[in-house]
Amino acid sequence: MQTADSPNSASLDAAQQPAPAPASQGFDPQHPPEQGLIDACVHCGFCLTTCPSYRVIGKEMDSPRGRIYLMDAINQGEVPFSETAVEHFDSCLGCLACTTACPSGVQYDQLIAAVRPQVKRNHTRSLPGQLFRTLIFQLFPYPDRIRLLLTPLGLYQKLGISKLVQGSGLLQRLSPHLAAMESLLPTVTAKSFQDNLPEVIPAQGNKRYRVGMILGCVQRVFFSDVNEATARVLSANGCEIVIPRSQGCCSALPAHQGEEEQAQALARQMIDAFEGTDVDYVVINAAGCGHTLKEYGHILQDDDEYRDRAQAFSASVRDVHEFLAEVGLTAELHPITDGPLPLVYQDACHLLHGQKISVQPRQVLKQIPQVQIREPVDAALCCGSAGVYNMLQPEVAAELGQMKAQNLVNTGAKLVASPNPGCSLQILKHLEAQGHQMPLMHPIELLDRSIRGEKLVS
């Protein structure tokens, strides 16, 4: 049986990998950005105001249109695939807001997804940059590895060392990237140390569906309450739930940063974990994970053994809000407050722009008695989390986080509903930095409380 730390490592042999292109040349021949997709851009500029990196940096080359110009110039041999070019590609959050805004239907998501592995293969980063990325990609996608660090991390938080480190500013001076990572650390709890859900959870009442459930990597360690709430909600609405022990990371973190071989190995492991489970759907409660799970056909496009299986797996994936809106709620819902509850729903980018899911979470929340949904200014603008972007590009991410937190507070809502763990950590960090004590919960946690008749503590 595979474990979360032992993904199926089948991948192209090193001899089959294309030779890296010299820095003075263009992209290598393995899936470069397609010229046809580049040519679809008419350079109208509608993407500019929706692009978070352009909003903050203010330079054309740090916008989708500018990056497409750059891809075209590299393809045509007019400019080299240089360190400067890589900096402009790195500044992209991958939020995909431009794909929603583009009147020409430019598939920027496919273009930037093609560039990331090119950067990985053809650009040598600084030693500190390489080490930091190695830390991220060899730690976060593996829950068992994260758990090895929980005891020292728990003591670090419990003894107040974290507050001392943040207050001193020393880590910020030594490494802004490590400082950003440290500032986003969730609180270690007793539940963080183990998975608390059985492999099969029966449906309550009449069984309507048999669904697989994905636990995530960071999600299962630091947001186990969300997973437990998801399981209760699905069960209460007639779903038998299957949770394979052999599942690992969905591969979102490495896939979004061009770590192609790792992403492919993790995707194969996930497909293997759910094959033979005879589920109707595979349900996920984290926005970024869901987007990647639906992209397995692309991630494994060159794998003759897994290509068709990947497409079939992706076709079965449903975001939990998408699933519940599609099949309908059967459980009785109760008020979770004694009076009206004004809340603001935070659109996670990979749910809104990547999966085109926006109405369904609001539909689900509106069914809870007393809930009133308020809409923030710039609802579609990224919060700055973007997977690990807030650790790799902390200055840009911080400015976006400040804007997002202020816009949420300005709605006058009493609570934030956020469907993605990365967004939640980023928003909580900046709410606290601005002195706001605004609680944040996953929409499914609110639905779970409503089904159980459990009131929120004011």
C-alpha cells in the first residue's frame, strides 16, 4: 500500500527528458506555450485591472498581456529566456482572474501552466531560492513529514517564542521568505497529529450516493475540523463516504509551480487510491485542490498508462459546494444564531476563476436560516495566498492581503466564510494585523452546525 510519503514514482527516465535550453535560447521542445494560444490575445488590456500582480507592481510585463508578449518574443527568438523573463513569470499568482475577464477567451491558464515547468528545467535559481523551494515541496505535500515537526512547532507556539520572533523582526531581516512562512503557521492542536476519520462512513437515512472524500495535505493536518464537518454534512445528506488511507497530496502545490515530475507522481498516487472504490463522485472541500484534481488529464497527458484513467478520475471530481448544490440538501437546517447573521463569502480564485464555481457556495449558505450574505468590493481579486505565492513573493502578497482584509471588513459582516485553507490563513493573518477580531469559518462548518442545531458562540 502506498503511504502519503511514498507516491508512485513512475515517471519519464532522465534520458527521456529534454535537454535544458541554454539561457540565450528559447523554450525547450517539451510543451512550450502554444503559439496558437498566444496569438489569441488581441492585447485589449481588459485583463489589467483584474490582475493582482499588475495592481501592486504596476508594470506591463507583470500583467497577463505583458507576459503573453514575453512568451511570444521568446518563441520568436526575439528575447532570451533570461532571469529577467523568469522574474516576470514568477510574479504571476496564477489566480486566473484574467481568464474570467478576457473577452477573447484567451487560455492564459494553459499558457502560464506551460511556462512553469520550462522555468524549472531551464533556469538555475540562487542557492537560497533553491533551498527554500526544496523545503516547501519536500514538506507541505506530505502530511507525515509535517507531523514530524508538530511537537517542536507546538512548543514554539505554546512557549510564546513565535510572538517574540515576529516582534523582534530578526527573521524578517534574515529571510523575508522564512518570515512569511512563520507568520502563516496555523495553531498546532491535538487533532493535528493523526487522521480522525474512518475509511468508510455510512450514510444517515436512505443512502443516495457513495462518494470518495479527499483529505488534503495541509488541510488534514491543520484543518481537520473542516474535514470532519464535511464528512458529517455528506453523511447527513445521504452519502456513504469512502476515505482511502493511501491517498496523499492532490499535487496542487508542485503543479502550480512547475514541479512537473512530483506533481505527476502525486496525481498517479491519488488515482490509484480511489480506483476500485466504486464511488459515484470524488468530493473535495479545498478550492485549490479541486482545480488541480480536475486537471489530471493535462498533468498526465504524456503518460500512456494513466492518461485515460486521469481523465476519468477528473470527471468524477466535485467541489463539495458544487456537489451539494447539484444533488440537493435533504437534512433539516436550523438557525446558528439567535438573530440575523450577516456574513461575507470569500471567493477563492481557483474556485471562482479556475472551476467557475461562485453561485453554488452562496446557494448552500443562503439555505441556513438567518444567514445574510454581503458582497465585498473587488470580490474577484486574489487575497495573495495563491498556493505558496505568499511565501515566495511576500511583499506583493502582503499588499494584496491587506486590501482583501479591509474589503471584507468594510462589508460590515460579522463572519468570513472561506472555502480554501490557504486563503483562510492569509486572510486571518491580515485581519489580525489590522486589529480586527473577525471570525472565519469554512462554509461547510456553518452548514454542519446548522444541521446539528449548534449555535455559534458570539
